[in-house]
Amino acid sequence: MNSSFNKYEIKSCPRCGAKFECKPGNITQCQCFNIILTNEETLFIKELYDDCLCIDCLRKLKELYNQRKTIHYFQKLKSE
């Protein structure tokens, strides 16, 4: 069996400091596999952070992006 398949590392979330396991060698077992991000959400997060984040922060940033998107949408409607 390929040893890189089982590799993981303990990381600190750059947003909140929480420790979590990052499993790039087995992405289906990584905590980030449990969240679905659109391309726009992914780009938003990548603009803010260069490294992996914990699942809680990924969820919060996804929510933040969508709140901002909604606010922008209603502001645009209001100005038309």
C-alpha cells in the first residue's frame, strides 16, 4: 500500500487556531470533504487564507460569503 495514502498532519487553523487533522493523502477522510463549496465560495476563502482551515471556519466563511452575496443582491435591487 502506498504510504502517502495514510499520511496526515496536525494543523492549526489560521483563522481560529483550532488543531485539526489534514489528510491530503486520503481526501475522502479529511474533514474538509464534508463541506461543499461553490467556486465563488472557494475563491472568497482563498483570497483570505493560503492554508487549510478547520471545518467550523469553512462553514462560517461559507455562511459569511452567502450573507454578503445576499446583502449585495438586495442593495442592488434597492438602487434600481
